[in-house]
Amino acid sequence: MTINEVRPDKTFRELGRYKEDSRLSEGMGREKILQEPAIQRTLTALHAFKQRYQTLPNLTVKAITTAAVRQASNQADFLERVSRETGLQFDVLSGDDEAYYDYLGVMNRLRVEDALMLDVGGASLEMVNIAGGKESNLISIPFGAVNLSEQFKLADRINSADFFDATVFLRQRLKDIWWLNEAKTKPFILLGGANRSLARMSRRQQQVLHVEQIHGYQLATQDVFRLFSNLLRKSRTERQQISGLEPDRADIIVGGIMPLILLLQMLDSDRVIFSESGVREGIINAYLNQAY
């Protein structure tokens, strides 16, 4: 959750950012059913957020949900329960909408002409090809850090057969996206928790001050490969000890970074740029343009 102060000139200032890891897509399986433990974690997070924002003056609440609920066969029941227990009415973003709002959020804070934007979430990944400072192509694909990790057993010590199966699966899905050829050699702009963990791990290793300030931080592709190789060699418990990696992300970090690794190889990109701005900031920009 972010809390932003909206100014009369259509600009905004972030006043607070709060995170609760609900991992809503955990255990959905092939039937795509939201599971009760994940629903409970989400409701707990929403109640905690509400405690923070409900006393603010002149308040507008915009609640969105993305891939897990978008894919869920019990979507309607979940949304009704959330509304009943929290009073929140959620908009379910389509995959294309999520990618486009990511793009708006990135372009508001990072002035780039040509890049491939990649956002890896728990149950989907979004990509936008940026050409000449404009969105050229975009796509949302229904796999991400959580469901890849579950499907290919990437949570703990990883064996070569499972890793190979995951690689073949990802390559097959990615090679069918025809417009990716237009993004060859472009730098990547990275969003999403798994991708941002790379930046924090790198900054910890370099003993950089203000580890959390990753907006605009850049890494060479070879440094990304080196960090990923180190993750592959470790068990879940060993990953939990890595400085800069949130311990509760240790079981999904490999699955979350695999799409990035394969895309870097496919497109021969030399560097990545991290963005702290994404779908939430994009939605605020869209709201301001409609509201005034």
C-alpha cells in the first residue's frame, strides 16, 4: 500500500509505503482456486492497511488486484468476502491493463527512450517494449515467481532435471512472442519483488549505503548472472541467510528471476535498470488525468 498526497497541479508525493506479504497465489494449482490460508493472510493485510488510512482527511481509496484474482476460479466469492469484511471494492486488472499501468508508472519516474520493461509478480509477468519513449507492444503471461516455483520444485535445493524442465517451459513460452526481436540489445527496466531483490543483494555485497534506495540502480548482465548462479547453488535455508534477500522470499526467488535470466540471454542485453515505480504510480497518474 502506498499513501500519496495529491496536489492541485496534478502531481503527487508519496507519504508512506507499507508491505504485507500475502502470497495470494500460493497453492492455487491447476484448478486456479484461491486457498484459505492465502485468503486469510490477505484479509489480515487489508485490515492492517485500513487501520493506517481510515483516519486520513479527504481520502480516496483505490483498490486493485492482479494475476492471482484475475486467474482464480473462485474470484467472485473472494471479492464478495473482501467487500463484506473490509468494505473495499477491488478492481481486477486485466493483464494488458497491468502492463500498461506499469509502463505509465515507469515513464513518470524514469525517462527512457528504448527499453524492455519486465515485471515479475507471483502469478504473472508483464512485458512492455518501449520504443522512442512510447509503449510499442505489451503482454501479460500467466506465470510468475510463486507458480513457477511450485510447478518445477524450485523452492529448496534444485536438481538439474527440474531446472531443465523449467528452462524448456519458459523458452517455449517466450520464443512465441514475435515482437521480442524488436527489443534485442535494449536495456531492461525491472519491476517486481523478485527482480528488486537482485538490486538489494547487489547493494549489500557492495556495502552501499541506503540499500533500499534502488530506483535507477543499474547492474551489468554478467553481475545478474553471477547473483543468480549463487542462488542456484544454495538450499532454501542457505538462501535465507543471503544479505539483501528477504528470508520469506527464499523459496520463490529462483522461479522469480528465471524469466529475466532467459530473456537477457535471448535478447543479448548488456544491463538492467531497477524501478521502484510501477503499477500503483501508473494508476495514480491515470486517476489524476481523469479527476482534474
